[in-house]
Amino acid sequence: MKQPIEALKGIGEKTGKLFRKLGIGTAEELLHYYPRDYDYFEDPCPIGQLKENQMGAVACLLAQPPELLRINQMQMVTAYVRDLTGVLQLSWYHMPYLRTQLKAGTPYIFRGRVVKKRGRLMMEQPEIYSPEQYAPLARTLFPIYSQTKGLGNKAIARAVSQALQVCPREEEYLPESIRTKYGLEEYSSALEHIHYPGDRDQLLSARKRLVFDEFFLFLISIRRLKEKRGEQKSSFLIRPSEEARRLKASLPYALTQAQERALGEVEKDLGSGLAMNRLIQGDVGSGKTIIAILALLEAAANGYQGALMVPTEVLARQHFESVQELFSRHQIPVTPVLITGSMTAKEKRLAYEKVRRKEAQIIIGTHALIQEKVEYHSLALVITDEQHRFGVGQREALGEKSLSVPHILVMSATPIPRTLAIILYGDLDISVIDQLPASRLPIKNCVVGRDYRRKAYDFIAGQVAHGRQAYVICPMVEASEMIEAENVLDYTKLLRRELPSDIVVEYLHGKMKGKEKNHIMEQFAAGQIQVLVSTTVIEVGVNVPNATVIMIENAERFGLAQLHQLRGRVGRGSAQSYCIMVNGAEDEETNKRLDILNHSNDGFHIASEDLKLRGPGDLFGVRQSGDMEFKLADIFTDANLLKTVSQEVDHLLEADPELERMEHQALKQRLEPYQMDLYNKLNL
């Protein structure tokens, strides 16, 4: 299991490098690289029963030999098949050899996605099978994995199949009493069936077991962490200060009741003599940052240092500049300093020196803050922004930089219903900011079909003409994963053609180098780019008040919580903002989901509605973003199972807190490396 991936047949050095790009270096990592979806090989049906925008298979004779057409230097083979219920056009691009390969009068099974163009049904690039080839595939599920350029789905599936055959079965570690109680299959069997299920029931059974395990190991680790911490005393007694009171009074707006409540809870913790471990949950734009700044100022005014760690360099710089400007405007004698990975060695050295000598009382930066070279003088308060980007281990690592136990404050804009938040953030107290500032204009939403795109482009051009900016979000980068989704690079070219030539259109995606991403984001924040085409890397990490439009392509491919997070990129300034969600599926189920977003800007309402809509059978539903980085588990789809596991973990730790009993030895062994891994790099 621990052998390098190259130990498998057919995987040499070159292919091994491609697997490592996907985070797969060993056979064990390969077996835990779960499919992102499954291709169900349906029985062939009559042409009249094919459904638009869905995969389908038809068994037909070709009516006549295929034709070869040339369109704009592109070769396209077309053919027609018919039965008593209708006619279907088949098209293949860049495959001229099919013209002679496909014979009229020969029985074939054609399988592909069905689309409607100019009023007629079509299949583009359908796969071709003889009836004998298709028979063993019918009614089976085939895994679909996330891929990278040069490493296709078939190669990954082949490697997984081989690993399942040659790797020893993993030892069962879940106590038999728990497995029997919840009807959970054996771990090794579940691992096999998640990749190659015999049918949907077997897939659901395998998924239930593996999701149970993900929640179980996570929650038992978090509960034990809380036990280990206990009620820790803190030598950093932080009392309300005149500086923080003066800054609050001079703000151009009054804090909302919810902000006041959260600030009060933070101040009470800071002055209690015990170490604060608190989560502030607040919707996008609810004003969490000002609470963080006031808390950092309280720490500095009491003679200590405070650190704010955020997920991206651009956001770190923005926070630093706004804190600097705020303190300067109100003559507050506190010095902030910025520390990020891309700073030069000289800049870092100067920043480290300021921190060590306590010339800087507030330190703002990315994960560079927890690197060994940063020596804090008296770190009393650690604030991490966007919890699902920074794990327990990172909070601990930053905390360990302090001479005494520091206060920990975590901020999250991911709206999670309170009952689930209490389970997931078991090591933290929770404050909720459930009000938006009165000055915030609600975002205007609309869900539209693909035929609305032209109007949307005109609307974006109109907003840019008024000096505004826009985001366009695409779901995927690699062409191999596109299906019907828009490709970021191609989409950028399209927009450059469709929008007036004086509009600067640039792109951003996860495969770009950190420096490139930062450069593009800084240009966009400075207004040098008017339209930014991006994948979800934009979801967290920048504040551009001038951006008033976000257009989300194939909105049906995102979870509601993620769509809401994306929408939060706009509506940050005084101008009216708009969110255009393009629904590529247009089926009733998707319309129902997107309608929730269309009629509400309240993240907590959206999260709880999403919870109601998504039952345990919603296996193929869209995953939410980031939630604890579980590989399979989704806190919305699996909410009931999460609650069940939470109760089971409580019972187990109550009966055997140190896992000393004989029946818990295998679990204890399995838990040790998992816990170490979780504490060190959760969510990275």
C-alpha cells in the first residue's frame, strides 16, 4: 500500500509524475482517490424516448453512409439513424476515418449526450459499440475521476483496478458493534465498491460506510483535541481599551446588533483569564473583519501582539492596507506589519525584526506567519480567516509560537446551520453574525437559460461603460473535464470577441502559479482589468468594491453554499450589484435549487433550505465547497449521518476515553496517524 505508484504495471516515471500532480504518490493514495461521478450505461432506448441534455444510447442501423463535411477548416463526419419513433443526427469532429469505418445497414449502438439544435435531436461525439460489445456494459456504473492533462479517465480507472487486485485488504478497525448497529459493510469491501460498484445500491452502501468513517475519525480526533486542551488558563488578560472604544465610535457606521453581540462575546473571553477558542460565523459582508480589527487593537493596547492569518496574499495585502489607513486616519499609535510568501528576503528580514522586537504589534499575512523564522515577542491573539482553508493543526502551530496559551478566534463566511456547526467545530465556542449592515444594498439575482447569454454580455458591457467591473465564473479548467461546461481559456477568447475591444478581459484558474494569480488579482483590484473570467479560486481571497456583476456559467454544477460564496464577491460597494446564474441543465430539480438563491441573499436560510432539499439518496448532487475537506462526505447531503456519528463518538469516548479496551485497539492504531495528519495539515 505504501509503495510508490510506479510499482504498478504500466506506470513509468512520466506517468508517475502525472499521478503526483493529482496528489497520488502511492497505491494507498490511489485507492483513496475516489471517483467524482459515475457513468451509468443505460439500456438502449427508442429515439423518441431520448431526453435532451442527458446521456442516452440507441440501437439502430445507419440509414445511409456517413458524409464528410468541412466547416471552417474543421472536418466533421455526420450520419443519420432512424427508427419508428424518430430521427437522430450523429456528428463527430476531427474523426474523418469514421466515414469509411461506419457501414450502412450494420447494427450499432451509439451512446452520447443528447442535445437539441435547430429543432432537431443530435448526439455529438457519440461512442460507437457493436451490440456484443455493449451487452456486458449495460446497467453498469463506470467511475469518472478528476483528471489532469496527459492522464485520462481510462488510465486512472485501469490503475485503480490493478491496485485493488494486488494490494492487501485493509484491516477492519471500526468496532463490530457499531458496524452491526448501522448495517455498515466491511472497510475493504466498501473501498472496492466505491470504485467499481455492481449497482446503485452497492454504491450507496459503500459510500455510507466511507462517509461514516470520515465523520467518525474526524469527530473523535476533534473531541480528543478539546479534551487535551480542556479549559486552558491564559496569562494574556486583555481588557477593553480606550483606543478600541475611540476607533469604534469614529467609524462612519454603527455596528449592527449582531456585530455588537459577537464583539461582546469576544471581549468577555479575552478578559476571562481562560484561553478563548471561538468561531465567528457570519455571512459574506456581515462585518466580521471589523470585529477582528477591534480585537487585534485590544490585544495591542494591552501591550501584546495579535496575528491575522488569511488564505491569499492579495487579501492579506488588502487587510494590511485598510488597517494601516484606518489607524493612521484616527491617530492610533499601533504598527501593523505584513508577512507573505512572495516578499523578498530583505522585506521578510525587516518584517521579522519588527515582530521580534515588538515594533509591530499587529501581524497580518498568509500561512507564512507560521513559518519557523517568525519569532513573536508576546503573541496573545491568533485570528484565522476562512476556517475551511486553515486547519486545526495550523491554528495550533501559530498558537505554539506564543510563550503562553494564546486566544484563538476563527472567522468563517461559510453558512452552516447552527446544529451542524456545533458538531463540526466541537473544539470552539460559536458566535453568529446573522445581520447585514443597513448600508448594504441587497444583490439582485436572476437565473437564466443559455439563450440569455447575449443579453448578459450586453449588460456587463453597460456596467463596464459606467466604470464598474465584472466576474464570469466557469466550473472547470481541463478540456477533458468540460462535458458541457465552459472552458476558462476558451471562454476568455470568446468574451474578448463578444465584448467591445476597449474592455480588458483576463482569466484566472487554479493551475496558474501563485505569482501569476496574485498579479492578475492585484490588476483586477486596481481596476486595470474590467472583466475577470475565473474558476472558483475567486471564491475566497479578494475584496473589489467596484465589481458589480458576477455571471456564473453552468450554475447547476455548484452547491448552493458555494454559489452563495461566489455571489459574495459582489455587493461590497455602494452601487447596486447583480448575480446572473446561467442554468445549463434546466430541469425541474435544478430550477428548484437555484430558485432558493434567486429569492434569498441570506446564507443561513440558503444553507438550511439546501439541507431540506438534499436527502441521503442525493448521491450525485453537487458537493459544497471546502467543508472540512472531506473526500466523500458532504455535511448537507449527509447531515443525518453526521448527527448519528456525533452521538456514537460521544458514547464511545464516554465508555472508553483512552480507547484501552480490546475491541478498540485496531481503531486506536488507525487513529494515531490520522490524528497526526489532521492536526498538521487539515484542509491544505
